[in-house]
Amino acid sequence: MKQTRTLNVSWLWVAVGVLPGAIFALIFIFRTSWIFQGERRFTLFDDAMISMTFARTLSQGKGLVWYPGAPKVEGFSNPLWTLVMAVLHWVGMTASQVSLMIMVLGLACIGACAFLAALIVCQVYPRGKWSPVAAAFAIGMCYPLAFWSLRGMEVGLLAVFSLALISSCIRLVSDGSANVRRTVGWIVALVSLGLATRLDFLAITGVCLLWLAWALPRGRRARVVVPVGLTIIGSLVVMSALRFWYYGKLFPNTYTLKVESIGLITRLARGLVVDIKLIPVMLVLVLAAVVFFRTNEVKFKQVAVLLVSVGFISVCYSTYVGGDAWEMLPNRYVMPLVLVSLVAGVLALELTFSQVVVLSKSFVAVAILTFVASLVGLSMCAVVFWPDFAVARYFDVRFLKVGVAGGLMFVLGLLVGIWRSSNRRVWLVGIASGVLAIMFVSSGPSAYAWIWNKGEAVVLDQRETERGILLKQVTTPQARIAVSFAGAPIYYSERRGIDLLGKVDPVIAAGKPASPFFPGHNKWDYQHSIVQLKPDVIASYATGHLPKPSEKLVIDNEFELACFVSLSDTKDVLVRKQSTSVIYKAGILERGKKLGQFGDC
């Protein structure tokens, strides 16, 4: 781009800004590995392992289904990412090698996001001296982005598409010398790829399309809006037609499971509660937008509208679907909010420190009080929601600890920015404090888990991987295994699965909820999954919920307790009596010392 040739910062320095994030990502990847049966192993988040299972079956030429011979059910919602996984399987990599390569691709996506963030800052403020490097550093070290990307989810790829789309839109509006046809071509490609990755990318593309229709001059509007709008419609039509042709449905089975049979009020109620923790992140974005509007340039105001719209539409979608099951950190759906808040926050700091915008003392006071109060208030939510563990676990003293540290840095950064010191060291401390405070808001509380236990659910995913490996060693290829974790156990066992929670079972997905709403984890029917489908092994019950008395009577009569000796915890499984598909082996799978339920080993 012609704009970037007059930058005050070298792209080499941007690469230096990305480097800490790359080092952190490599450490993250290594910490998720472990030794089992004499081999260092890598695995992914369990939802990603479901996609991996579909991908492996496709690479074997046996269809885009859960396992060879499985009914056609779309138990994933990330088609393009699943196809990438299929390519890695097709080249002949082992399970651990594929998992590692997916993590490396996640690392590449994080790096691309960091460079795109720097590019956006350069497009908006070409005179920026340090904000492009700071933006690259902040994105590279963004823990939620790192977690979801490095644990194998499609979040990193979607983040690349989102930031690239924002950058292309800004270029069309702010750069009069931009090649319209080429830029529109990029936008069309990004829209198509994004929608092929996840359908909810529609929210981001819709906002960008509306923004282009508003911000572009009349002479360019039709040349841009019409092809982009047709691309959105065409992509949706093609994806829906392919889905209906292959699976016989217009939407993935996961949509039926999490949205169709759950009332709107129920989803909104939970979505609002779990998205409360995003208030500090949204405040950073809003405060940055206020700074943009205090400049004299129309471009800043237009960009503020775009970034705020992208951020808030992602929160609206998350609230609409009721959030995610994994809310201990910003969920997969709100990653655009986290990214644009970091970009906007860093740019607003540069505008403040460079005196392009002069903030009043009253504005600073209100900003500081609101910011700190929101963080402290979130720590109190644990008290309010304590009776409901499914909600209370999303709010704890991490917000208070990180809030105090982040709040102090935020105050220091703003004060130095307003009363700019002639001492260069003080000025640099102020800049660093402001940038770190913005990063702490989105990454601080969730990074706590990585420090103490390798990250959310990492140990759990390792355990389920070990279970899958052991199941392969003690079962024949004809065995059927009932699981609540539909990813790692089926992928590593290479056996036929029965999904107790319904991600890959349309009967469960379309059924009535069996417990209070918890996305993807509140529907099960043991009468269908166990009594009728007759698995050889029950690896675990659905989210720990015990069967009804009538179902328990059947299970007690037809199953016996068995123990995986080498597992460190949760050793027990239930094995169908007289099953010819299960082979007891000393030192691996042994009969329980007493008959009973899970937990008796």
C-alpha cells in the first residue's frame, strides 16, 4: 500500500514486536505435550479433535463422517478448517504430528494477526511511531487468541480473515489511490473463505458491508457493495446447497443441538450473564472510540464506527446463542471484540501521548473510575452467582487481582499521557503501562490458568487422549464406545462412537434438554444411547449425570466395572458383560474389584 511507505516505523521493528508472542506460543505448545507409553504426545482441545476425526475419515476416502461407516451427520461447524486437517492426514502424518502441525498453523495465524494489527494502525495513523509495534506485541501476546488458536480451534484462522477484512475496508475508504478492483477481489475472497470456515462470520461481513455502504463516496459505493453483497449471498447459498446435498440439512447438527430447541429467552439470559466479564474489554474499545472522535480527521471517526461495530456485533452474537460452554476466558465468538479493542486501545494511547488528542481531567477521572469499578465489580459476581456453579466459576478473585494491577497501570499510563513528562524514561514507562493495562483486561484473568495448570482443560484433554489410546489396545475394530467427550477418545481409539451429548447424534440434538441450559452439554438420553444403541464400552456419562432408575437397572444388569490401571485418575469404564469386542489385559484394563458405578476403581 502506498500509505505505508511513509511510516515512521520499520516493519523489522514490527517483527520484533511479534517475537515475544511467538516465543510464548512455542512454550505454550511444549507445555501441552507430555510423555505417555514412552512417547511424547501432542493433542488438541476436544472439540477440535471431533473435527480431526471427521478429517481423518475424509482423508481415507470414506466420506466426511465421524468414523468409517458412520451415518452422515455434520458434527462440526468449521468446514474449511476440517478440510485443512484432512490434508494433513492425507500426507501420512501420525496423530501427534497432525496435532502439532495444527498448533503450528495456529501459531502462524497469531503471527499473521499481529502483522495485520500493525498494518491497520499504520493505515489509520501513518505518522505513528510506536503504536504499530505495540499493536503487534499486544495481539501476539493475547492469551485468549493464543489459547483457542494453539489448542486447534479455527479461531486463529477466522481472526486472520476478520483483521484482513477490516484492513481492506479501511483501505477502500481512506486510501484514494487504492486499486478498487484488486481490493474488492481480496474482500470477496476473505468473505468466501470466512463463511466457509464458520457461518457466524456472517455477522462480521454484514457489519463491514453496511459500513462500506455508509463510508464510501457515492462514486465507489456500487462498485464495492454490490459484488461483496452478492458474494455473501452466493457463499451462503453454495454452503447451504452442499450441506443439504450431503447431510440433508441446511444447518450443522451443532446448531440444532445448541440453538434450535433452546428458547431465545433462555439463551439470552445465560448469554448476558457470561458476557458480563467482557465489560472492561468493551470499555477499552468505547474509550478508544471517544479519543478517535476527538480528532479533527473524518477517517478516525469512520474507523471508530467500524471497530466498535465489529466488536459489539460479536458480543451480540455470543449473547444470542447463549455464550459457549467454555467461558473461563473470552469465548470463541467474541475474539473480534478482543482484537479490535487491543488495536483501538493502542492507537488511542499513541494519539494521547503524541498530543494529537488532549484529554480533559474530568474525562480521565471518569475513565479511570469506570474501568477499575468494572473490574472490581466482576470479582463480586462470584458472590452473586455462587449457588449456580455453572455461572459462578466464570467470576472469581482473578478479576480483582488482575483488575487492581491493570487499573494501576491504566491510571499511570493516562496520567503520563496527559501531563507528558520531558523525562524520556518516565514517558516510556507511561506508554508501557498503558499498553500492558489494555492487554491485562483481555488476557490477565485467563492467563492465570496457564501459569498454574497449562491452560483450561489441557490436562483433561491429555487424560481423554490416554483413554482413547488404551481403548484401542483393548478393543476390536467392531467395538462401539459411548462417550461424553466425542473428540480424543474416538479419534485415538479409531473405534465406532456413540455421542451421549448429541454433537454427532441428531436424535439427541433435536431432543428436549435434560438439564438447565449449558451449550452443547445439557441434552442426553441414555434410553436411546445406551439401552437402544448398545455400546460395548461406556467411557463416561454425559457431563457426570447419572442415569434414571429404569436406565440404571438395565446398565447394572448388562455392564460391569473395569479399570484402566495406567491412568492417573478417572480410571473406570463400564464394559458390556460377555462382549466379544473388549479384551481384558493385565496392566492395562482389568475388572473392577467390585461392581458399581464410576468412581469405584
